[in-house]
Amino acid sequence: MKKPMTVFAVLAFAGFMALPVHAAETSPAVQPKPAASPAQPSAQTTAQPSPATSASPPAVQTPQASTINQGTGGSAPAVPAKPILPVTVTPANASKPAPQIPARPEPAVKIGFVDMVKIANESVPGKAAYADIKARTAKVKSRVEAKKKQLEKEKAEIEASIQSLTPQQRNAKAKGFQKKLEDFQKFVEKSQKELEARESELLGNLYKSIEKSANDYGKANGLVVIVSRKELLYVGENVDIKDITDEITRAVNTGEHKK
């Protein structure tokens, strides 16, 4: 009776071990167990492991098969994908650095300046304006002096005869002389305004002549700006500055800028 029972026990144990494998093949949701070693242990060895077997370290489990391997029926573990490393794309023309082009020095800024007083005194239009203003001033001054002397003479006559005059005559003389003084003051103011207007007109024409000549000269000679000398307080580096007073004076003399 002992031998049939042993055979039955071995058959039962083998059927029990086959159940998980069958379940793994029929159901895709259950992960299969690692493949068994080539040598199938006997029932006795499984039931009663030797001391040496129990003392050995546990076997390292291999990674489970992926779902794709399960679908195809393969039992080999899936190979983990390698990480994709960044790829540096090097341009074809980047093998050699581009040659450095030396920076060219910036051209100097060209600036001209003029002495307006010198142009007014030495240019033909400036001398003509000065002569005109001088003549008019002298004429007005002569008339003012003549009127002034006349008033002084009348004042002296009134003072000399004031004792012989009645109060009414004194008041009349005083009012008449006061009126002449007011007229004289108005004449002086009017003459002064006329002189200033004439001077402004002549100097304005001279300035327009200088401005046009400077504009033509600056364009012809590549100047960036032309300024008056009195406004020139500081000049930095990389600036080519030139006194063009004589050039502008000659241009004003030959220009057709009339009053």
C-alpha cells in the first residue's frame, strides 16, 4: 500500500505545480512566473530540501516579460530600452572659427567754427552795414543836438524874462516849454527805434548771407556742423575741428546777398 500512495502524491504535486502555468497561459492579466531551471527537482528533493540547498542564497529574479511578449507567447524577459542621449549637431562650416575682422577706426567728425564779429568787421556786407549804421547814427545825433541846443536857448530866454512876466504869462511860457520838452523826448525815442530797426535789418541780411555761405561750404567739404566760436566750449577726441572764418568771409564777399 505504501508504493501506490507515493506515486499518487507525486502526480498530485505535479498537477499542483502545473496550475499556475496554465492560468498564466489562459489569462493575460496574470504575470507569468520566472522559468523553471532545466533540472526538475524530484518530489522527495522538493519535499525535503537538503541543508546545503536551504543554505544557498535565493536566486535573483529576472525581469518579467512585457505585455507584448505575453501576447506573442514568448517567455524571454523584456530588454529595458536604452536612454536616448542628446545629439549635438555641428554645422559643416563650424570646423574652423571664422577669422576676426579688425575693426576699422571711425572717421573723425569734421566741425567748423567761425568768428562772427570778425566776419562782420572784415566782410564787404559787414563793412557796408557798419558804415550805414554809423552814418545814420551821426545824422540822428546831429539833429538831437540841434534840438537840444534850441531848447536850452529858449529855456535861458524864459529864465531871463520871467521877472517881467505876469503870472498868466509865466504859466503859458512854462506850458509851452514843457510841450517842447515832451516833443523832444519823443523825437529822441523815435530816432533811437529807427536806428535799431535799421541795424537789425542790416545785421539780419548779413547773418543770412553768412548762414547761406556756411551751408554751402559745409555741404561741399563734408562738415557735420558749423558753429560760432563763442559757443565752442569743449571739443572731445576724434573730432576734426577747423576755423573757417576766412573761407566764409570770402564766400560772403562774392555772394549776391543784397539788402
